[in-house]
Amino acid sequence: MNKAVILVGGPSRATRFRPLSMHLPQPLFPVGGNPIIWHQIKALSEVNDLKEIILLGFFEDFIFRPFLNKCQEEFPEISFKYLREYSQLGTAGGFFHFRDQILRGNPKNIFMLYTDICCSFPLGDLLAQHERHGRLGTIMVTKVDRSSAHLYGCVVLDNETKLAEHYVEKPETYVSDMASTGVFVFDQEIFRFMARVMESRADEFESQRAKENAYGRYEESDDTQDINRLRLEQDVLRAMAGEKKLSAYLCKGFWRQIKSAASAVPANALYLQKSLKENSSFLAKNSGKGPEITGAVFIHPSAQVHPTAHIGPNVSIHARAIIGPGVRINDSIVLDNVNIKENAAILHAIVGWDSRIGKWGRVEGTHVISPDDIDEVTQSGVKVNSTCILGEDVHVKDEVFIRNSIVLPHKDLANNKHNEIIM
């Protein structure tokens, strides 16, 4: 059997995903018509002999309970569990801490996935290469532009053996254009390797403390808690690469991070386009009775869309939304209970839950392609051209134009706003 662990983080993270994460945890935010984490689960459900998926993080237990209950109904052959860290233990600390529960049932292979990624998830091919190479672990990598390689964990590969010769987290100088995707598969012996890493770190810590005691410099502080933390990238993967125990699989499909709220829009587009290629009945189609649908569009069955509206491409419209006559929406996400009045336009934007857009209103962002432009939406505290984001319960009055702005929840906007962060 095989298992999977998805790292979901905790409430103190995802600050760049605000204001959307103020209403809903980032892993549960919908892209492509489903929560971000659902796409990982769907891909894992297609892996042979995968029997259990564990969500691991620092959120309260009840946060994911309704979602996991729905997953249990949708994927009845897989069992689901949420494990909560007693404190933030680092990217691999919780994984190591719960090793007894993860090893229950004697799984042959254990997937580990980060939740803040959008990907085609070729997990079957990843697993096949992992078993063929017989290494302790396999990391999925993707080719990135040389100019942006410093933003990622980089893997130096032996092109013939596909072994990782080095792993460097966010290198200051260029070392490789092969970036970690945040998707891994490990042999169950990974926990023995982690235990050895932890022992080595403990020895280093004790040695350093002894030196500080000898010079009278040692003071107990919160920093001493770092000994209980384990970082997957710096502590584990780097050591695995150094000992030739890490192979790499190149993802040839799509991949991108979902770090900021703005990055949800291109992720939404990628998942919708994937559904379009698969000719999924999940997507809305032109029926001859309106609305006019262009490209990949998801419309929730409970949403009401006027026949004269023009929707698409790359649009998700969620539950109980009301889209009025003549409305134009493209490259956008419209969330639950949104009401958009006649002749309004929503372009390159996210409209938050329970928001209202008045007649002839316009909410427009800038179409950006570079991940740098998506993930960094401010410079020196000033809003830059990017996706326009309205938080929960924002009311845009008739004929008001909101452009390239981020609006926090519960705001009434009666005047035009351009390139602003509205608190």
C-alpha cells in the first residue's frame, strides 16, 4: 500500500494570501471550481494502491472536518485523517513527529505534497521512476527561467542517472534552473534518515551550548526550541542529495506556486484549461439560450447568470452568485453570494464572498504572466499593477471603477480607486 501526507500549514501563515485567507484558510480557497487542496487529493486518488491521505498542519481540527467528510464520500476507497502539530515544527518536523501514525499499515511509499501549489500532478509517473531508481526519495522538479531560479529550492542533477547531486534552498547565485515543485515520494526508511539528521543536529546544538557555557554566554531563549524543528529543504533534502539518496523526476506539465491572493487567478485558469482539454462535463458550455460562454468556464449549479451576460475565458462563478444582464467577466473568480448588477465588468479580478457590484461598475486588474508580478503585489507598501482583489462583503456603487486595488472586507466604495490598498 501507499500513503500520502499533505502539509497544510497553519493560521499564522499565508499572510500574502490576505484578504482572502481572512475568510477561509488558503488550502480551502477554490480555484478551478474546487478547493486548492482538492486537486492534490484528486490526483492522489488515481495513484495505484494509495489507501490513506493525511492532512498535517497547525490549524484547529474542526477547520478541515467538513471538507474531509466530503472527500470521504467522493473517494470512498481512501481513508482521510487530520493530524495537528502541537507547535510549529518546521516543514518536516510534523512529518517526523507523527511517523508512527504515518507508518501504520506498513506503507511501501509515502507521498508528501505542499498545499500551496498548482500542478498537473503526474504522480503515477513520479512513483514509477521512484520505484525504478530505488532511492530513499524522489523529488519532482520543474524547469524555471534562469533569472527567477533564486526564488526556489534548486536541484543540481546528473542528467544520466537522474540523481540529485546538490540541493540548495533559494541560492544567492545561480546553481540550476531545476526547481523543487513541493511534491515528493519517499521510502518508509526516510524516518530512519530523519532520526539520524535530528541526532546530528542535537549533537551540534549541545556542542555549541557547551562552548557558550564555557565563556558564560549561554542564555535560555526561544531559539533553543529550534532543536525540535526539522526543515525538509535545508536539513533533509540537502543531506539526502549529499549522500546520493535523492533522485529527481522532471514534471513536463504545468506547475506554479499559489503564494499570494493574486496567484489564485492564473491557478484557476490552469485548472479550468485542464478540465477543458479533458472535455469535462464540469465546465459550462454554450446552450443557445445564453449566457455566451468563451473558453473554460465553471458556473456553480446554484448560480444565476443572465442569458445576455458574456462569461469567459478562465472564469469560476460560485454558489448562489447572481450575474445580471450584459455583465462581462473574464479571467476572474466570483465567490459565493456575489451580486453583480447589469452591464458591470469584472476583468482579471477576484470578487469576495457576499460582495455587491453596482450597475456599470467595473472591477479590473492587470493581466500579468510573470510569477514575480503575481506573488509580489506591492513594492515599498505601494500597490503595483496586478490582479484586483475584493475581500468579503465589499460593496461597489453604481458606475464606480476599482482598478488594480486590494480591498479589505466590509468596505463600501462610492468613488473610483486606482492602485490602492484600501484598509
